Amino acid sequence: MRRITPALLALAALALVPLASPSGYLLHMLIVVFLYVILAAGLDLVMGYCGQYSFAQGAFYGIGAYTAAILHRDLGLDFWQTLPLGVLSAGAFGLLLGIPSLRLSGHFLSITTIAFQTIIYLLLTQWTSFTGGQYGLPVPKVGTLSLFGHELFRIEKVREFYFLALAVMAVALLVAWRLATSRIGREWRAIHDDELVARAIGISVTRDKLVAFVASAALAGAAGVLVAYYLEGVSPTDFSIWTSATVVAMVIVGGRGTIFGPAAGAIVFTLMPEVLRATADYKLIIFGVLMIVMVIFMPMGAAGLLRRERS
Amino acid sequence: MALLECVQLSRNFGGLVAVDKVDLAVEAGEIVGLIGPNGSGKSTLVNLITGVVPVTGGRIRFEGHDITALPSWRIARLGIARTFQLLRLFKSLSVLENVTLPLQPRMASGQAASAFGRGRAAEEDRAAVAKGRELLAFFGLVEFAERPPTALSIGQQRLVELVRAIIVGPKLFVLDEPAAGLSPPNVERLIDLVRRMRDEQGITILLVEHVMKVVRELCDRIVVLDYGVKIADGDPQAVTNDPRVVEAYLGGGREQPHARG
Amino acid sequence: MLTPDYILQLLVDGIVTGSVYVLIAAGLTLIFGILGIVNFAQGEFYMLGGYFGITAAVLLRLQMLETLVVGTLAVAVVGLLCERVIFRPLQGQDMTNSIIASFGLAVALQNAALLVFGPEPKILRTSWATVPIHVGGLFLTLQRAIIPVVAAALILIIHLVLRYTWTGRSLRAMSQHPTMAQLCGVDVGRTGLVTFVLGAALAGTAGVLMSSVFLVQPGIGSMIVLKAFTVVILGGMGNIYGAVAAGLLLGVVEAFTSGFLNNMMRDIVGFAIVILVLLLRPQGIFGRSVERA
């Protein structure tokens, strides 16, 4: 409970940001942060809590985004229909990836998730007739939400999208937090600590691992649908192994198994290249170096440092 | 019909025979001790019964049902609980979370319901917490409920393991060297607790142990293994004086079973 | 299309590509098998080999063989620095940390190359690239033909070193039991360094060799390291000879896939195979039994 209050305050503060007439640029940065918070929180469920390494978060992000784009193109569905469908389709692929996880662990599992991520990426870039290949696909704006013919709200400007993104992130964090602190969260941690004993006391390890993969993929899918409508298009480069690796770094550096640690990691890693923007050409070099430095000096992540200081 | 029946149970590891056609029966309400020199196959036998290691020969029956090929989690849910030789508590969970975890698979309400705090699930969760605290109090550990297991001494952690095992009300409880590393007062307490588990909660006990004091005071019957083979099965007095048993312990220069344990 | 000549051509092309995979994967599997490090920057060592090779040949006006040596040495030096500064401190930690660190290294190296060498693709123009070899109906340039030759020579040297030298025995000991090796007098620190440098150098050599065959750009490391991982898994992690077999196999399978199906499947086929192998036989086609979850 103690950790909820600062989170609620932060959300409230974020909701008030647009009222201070900030630049479009700041809103843009925050929207990107929200997207990565969702990705990182999702990954924390499967990697931090359940201990199953996954380098495929970028792929699920892409699956959500492309599902929205393709459903729009082929069936004319709008945001409010493609959002749940994108989540479901990403979740289904998460189930697919969860199956090898039942028999593999450690680096074998990591490599399998990397292979999965790469296959999805290759399909996105090469299957031009279906996915638009390197050029991707266009996606319209979110538009209006109408109920029984009455227009509830319209989302066209960045400011309006900001609230939508904030709302989706808040829901995603709530879902992740509730899962992590409930029965299945405890079972995940037990599986991570000692899978053999967890099985021996009656926990259904198979089902729990699959749920972890599905949940993390579904959350990534939600973020994917959002980004598709935000950028008004999808293209493969946003969903590559680099994206996955960055999300893994967010979880590790933020502190796995805490939900809010990875969220903080998301903030750091998203803002870092922007903060470094002044250094232009050196930006990504410094980014890479910082990643290395953080892993060497903070192997337990920021949350781990805090935990050590407290005890 | 015995509660647990092992019929010609065997386990081969490649060429090595760890358990060799062992017949073992445990009647409901008994406390049976399983002893034998190091390497005699006691732990393997226990692993076979609890489904941790696959059986290569023979059968196991529990309450009349054949459980030979069942995975460990199914056996757990049928009512057999066990402890491990090395402490295997979950470090990332608190003591209370550790002991209430086994109740979760048996709850009627679903996981999703629990995640979203729906009525019946929340009730079951609260009941589990209450039962966990009650048992921890029984063992004198309730003050540690919210701490991680690593904050407790080895002896206390062993007791937490016992709580975790009996919270589900198993019918058969297999204890793997519960007295190891316990100080004398804790050994006394352990003996008392195990006896009360049988007397008050009706749990049948299969006890693997080296500490002879525990075996002598608790067990109705003792079974002795040597090199995977059963060499004795009877009341404690008879078994400890059985020349074959003495030979097994003395033969490799090991401790005599009736020495001070 | 199904002529023996066509098939033979595909086979030869596959062996050439496969030899490149073998070199990079051998380095990767050495580093993993002996140091337990998953080096995602292996592709960047390959990329740097390409750039250093071009620089050596163009700026220093070196001949082919000298370019090969100089380029490889330059990458070896980079590998040395990386081992000391980055991977030494991470020894013994969670394996994921070395993956993250090597990702960071890959990003840094890629962008450093972009900064130093610029974004335009480069290629090394050598006479060897234009010398054709006709054998029956086969066609091959000399440049491509020497790739499997060099790869075979290097693997042979490594094999001899591993079997018959003290360093080689130290490496093998470390891969099997680091603590025991240390007790037997193996200088674990130095052996680790040698391993990593060797691994980097192998990738660098491949890069130099390929610098006159394919365009060199800062991003070429990304896809090839993934292919190298595929080879490492198929061959059994830590198994050099498995990597040789699997690398050649992958090269040939890719060539045939692209020749008979289409180019899109060419890249995917390797990854699909890897997932299948991981499901059915995680120790790889040639690996020893491994612990499963």
C-alpha cells in the first residue's frame, strides 16, 4: 500500500501537465515514456517475477501495432475495436512463445526468445504483400468515440492523445500491479526461486508460466496499438531486437520484480537519448556506454540499491 | 488396506541401482521411521514416493490408487506432503507467504478473481492468512511472519518448512531429516510437534532420520535400507538389535544404530 | 533449373557463406563456452574487421595478406580492451547482465563506426575480387574462394592449439571446470583474455575477408550476429566442431532456400530451424546433453 500513494500522486501530477500549456515536444516525450513504461512493466511480470528471460517484447509491441494497422486496412475497424483485438492477438503470440519456455531455461530460453523476435521482425520486413515491408502501413488518427450516436470525445491533437496514453498506461500499470501482488504473483516468485519445490507443493508451473508470457505480451500489444495510432503508421524498425534489448535494460537497471522499478527504468532510458540530444552524433554512443556502466555498477538495478540502503 | 504401499519399488540410474525392489507399507496413523547408512537409498526412496524422481520398477499405491507415474504436483494435491534435506524455502517471499502458498492451488476461487479482489477470492485469501498465522503461532514463529526466511535461523527455517508442509492438512507427511542441525531443545520440540501432528491432526508420518533419539522416541515401526535393499522392518527394539542392521552400520566403519544419536 | 550445375553452384555459394558463419560462430561459442559470456557485440567485431581491412588496404596500401593480418590484429586489440573494461567486471554475474552489456557495446561500436567512417557503404576493390575461377559449370571469384580456405586453416590452427598446447589445455579445462582449472595452475585471468581476444579476432577476420564481397556499413553486424547465434545453438553451445558443422550447414541450407524458394525465406529459415531444435533437442544437433527446465 505504501508504494501506491506516490504512484497515484505521480499519475495525478501527470494528468495536470497539459493544463500548464507545455510544449508539444514535452507532451511527445511523455507519451513515449508512457509507452515504454507499459512495455517495461509487462516485461517485469515475465522476467522479474516469473524469472523467464524474454527478449521478445519488441515483437509483441509490433504485433499489437500491426494488428491494428492490418485490421484497419482490411476490415475498416477503428481504435476502440482494434485495441482489444491487438491485445488479444499479442497475447495469443505470447502463448506461442510461452510453450518453449516450459522446457527451456536460462540462456536457452533467452536465445529462443531472440529467435522469435527476429522471425517476427523478418516477417514484418519481408512479407511485403501483407505487412507493407520496409515501408510499413498507414494508420488513421484515433478519431471520435461515440456511444449511441452521441459523440463522447474526440482525440485528434497531441494533447488529447496524451490523456488517452496516460489512461491506458494507468490501466496497464494497475493490471500489472494487481497481478504481481496477488496469488499468481506469489506463485511466479516461488517458481523463480525454486521451480522444483513450487511444483512439489502443488503449484501448476506450466499454467503460471504461460500466463506470465500472455500477460506481458498482452500489455506490450496494448502499447503497440497506441503507438500505431500515435505515429499514424507502423514500420518494422520500431519493433526490432534493439527495442527488446532496451526494454530488458529498463527492467534490469530499474530493478526487476518491482513493477515501479522498471517503470523508472523506462523513464531513464527514454529520456536519456533526449537529454543527450545536445551531443547529437555522440548520443547513441553515450547511450550504449551508459547501458554498460549501469549494468556493471548496478547489477541489481536501482530498486536493488534502494533495498540495500534500507536494510 | 495400507495408506501407502510400495511394491517391489526400484530405481536405476544408468547402471547404478539406488533402490532395489523395496516393499514398504505405511498404515494410516502410524509413524514409520526410515533409516540406513549414508547412500542406502533413503532419499531416493522418498523422491520416488513423492514423484520427484521417476520410478524404473515396481508400483506405488496411495489410498488404493496407483500413483507410480504421477508428477509431483499431482501427488502433492492427493495429500502427500514432504520436506527437503536442504532447506528450500522461497527467498523472495515472506515467511507467511511461504507457508500459505500451498493453499493456493486448492482454493475454489480463480486466480483472476484473486488478482482483482473479488469477494470470494479475498475471503479465501484472508482465511489462508489466518490459518498461516495460527500455525506459525503453534510453532512460536508468528513474529517473523512478514520477514524473509533468510532472517531466521536454520532451526527456525526448518520449522517454517514444517508449517508449509502441514498447512494443507496432508494425509501422509514425509519428513526428510527434520532434526538435522537442530539444537537439543528444538529436537525435543520437534518430537513433540510431530507426535501432536499425528495425535491431534491425524497425519500419518514417514520419517527419514539419522538422529536415533528422534527415531526411537517417535516411531511405531522402523524400516532399514542398505545399498537400496530393505534389510529390516519392525518395532524399534527388534530392529536396533537385529544383527544384519548392526552389520550394515558397522560394516563400512559407520556408527552403530544404538549409539547415542 | 534442377541441373547438377545449379545445385553445385548453390552448394559452393553455401559453403562460402557458411565459412563466414563458422568463423563468427566459432568465436562466439568459444567466448560462451569458456567464459560463459553471451557476446552480442560479436557482429560489431565483424563489422570493424571490414572497416579496418578497408582502411589498411586503402590508407596503408597493403597487400591482401597483410591487410588480413593488420585488420584482424586491430579487431583483436579492440577485443582486448572490451574484455578488460567491460566483461572482466561482469564475470560470475547473472548471464543476462553480459547480454545487456554487450548490447550496449554493440550500440556504442555501431555508432562510433558511423561517426568515424560515415554512413555511406564502402567496399574494398581488390584484384582478387575480379579473378574468376571456372570449374566445370561453376563460377567463383578468387576472393570468395579463399574464404573457406582461410576459415579451414584458422579452425585447424585452433584445433591444434587446443589439443597440443598448454594454452589450449587451459582453455579446455576452464570450459569444463573453472575452479578446478584454477587449482591446477591455470591463469584464469589471462586465459579469459586470450579467449575473448581470439573470439573477437575470428569475427574480425571474417569481416576483412568479406569486405571485398559485400558492402561494409555500420549496421552489418546486427543480422549476422543473430545468424551466428543460430549456428552456435545448432552446433551446441561451447562446441567448436559443432559450430563448424552447423555453420556450413546453415550456409548451404540458406543458399538452397534462396535458390529454390525465395529470398524472404532465406533469412527466416535459420531462425525457424533454431526454434525447432531448441524445442526438440536443446543441446543442439551436435551438443551433449544439457539440463532442462
